[in-house]
Amino acid sequence: MQFYNVKTRHKVDVPDRDVSVGYEIYLALQRNKPVIILHSVGDPPSLIGEHMNEKLVCEKHSPATLSDIIDDFINYIKFIQDSFVLP
């Protein structure tokens, strides 16, 4: 599994079974931060399960599609931030 810093466009490889990764994702979502999880082989990581959060995106990628997926995610972040209305 890889984490990708959208601002620096830097990838970080993370073992599939790393429990702290799930906790980091949980913290980001609790802080209302968008999260993208990228995987390149098989099904999505099991730690995702049946997520019900619009700010959590999981995508299967290849070297040919990675750049487009990241660009789409950045545009999605901009869209949801522009759409956010304070109560």
C-alpha cells in the first residue's frame, strides 16, 4: 500500500497489515480531511471494508493512470471544499 502526499507528490510505501495506518486514516477523517488510498494489485485493502465516508476514496492504479487519479482527487477536494456550507 502507498500513501501519496498530494502537495509534494511524494509516495510512501506502507505494509498492508500496518494497524497504525488505519488509525491515521481514522484521525484524518475525524479532522474532516480527504483521504485517498491507492492500491495496484487485486481488491482494495481489507482495512477499508465498507466505508461510508465521502472523503475516503480508494482507487486501483497503474503507473499509466496514477497521475490522472491524483489530479482527479485534487479536483474532487477543491469541489467538496467549495461546496461546504457552514450551518
